[in-house]
Amino acid sequence: MVCWKFIVGNSLEEIQKAIEKIYKTVFGKYIIPSRTYLSCSRPSIYVKGEGKEHGFITGMEPKKHVIVYPFTKTREWYLLPQEKRQEIMDEHIEVSKKYPQVVLNTTYSFGIHDEDFMLAFEVDNVRDFQDLIMDLRETQVSSYVKNDIPMIVCIKKDIVPLISSLG
């Protein structure tokens, strides 16, 4: 699988225009999308002023890898009182602080896609992300995750070298 580009825009129209331009290129006629995700970026409601800075979404230089992590939480999660959810997420956030080299881009998919969230983690070493996920799976919040696949691992590559590498 080739993850060739994230398209980030301020509106759906802006994203649609970018996709249209890509499909009108010589390369575009060979593109067969296997997955398309749509979400809106926004800060986590559980991080209070101390969270990790957003990465490429805010214009920072992207790291070598991006791991797209779509997931849905259970109905039981949303039925918990806000205070209890915050307490559970505080543990989750505390574990993630051990991995400052992993940058999180938080996006929400409620009402516009099947998943609740579409996280995009940036990291130079994929093993750092793997270690983070292994630790996070041991937190309470993981018992409220209904679905968290597929994770899609991408390597940062500009479009011209990417096209050249495809043949």
C-alpha cells in the first residue's frame, strides 16, 4: 500500500479541488483509492493546556512517518460521567508523556465518517510509536475502544520522488 499524500484544507471544497487536480494529472488515472477518511482537526477535549503540539496540521515540518489511527469508542464510554472519562484519559495522557518524540494530530470524525476519531501520529522511528501503543493498551481507556483498525503507516515522501519510485 502506498500512502502518498495527506490533503489538509480549511474546507471540503478546498480538499475536493486538490483531489480533482491530482486526478487530472497523468498519474491520476492510475490512482485507485483503497481508503478515504474525512475528519476535522481540533484539540482534544481531555488535554487541558499541557498537551502535545499539533504537527503537520499546523504547518510544522512533518516527521519521517505518519501513522493514521482511526478508532471508535464504545457506547459505554460516552455513558460515563465526564469526570470519570477525564480521570481515565488523565492516565492515558500521562503514559503518552513518556514519548515526546511522537507528535499527535487529533481529528474528529463524528457525523462525517464511521470512526469517532482519526489520529495522525508523526514519528521518525516507528518503534517509538509501537512502544507508545503497547503502553497505552495497558491503560483503562483501551477497554472502551470498540474498533481501532486499520492503522496505516506512511513514509514522508514528496510527490515527484514518490511518482518516480512507482515506476
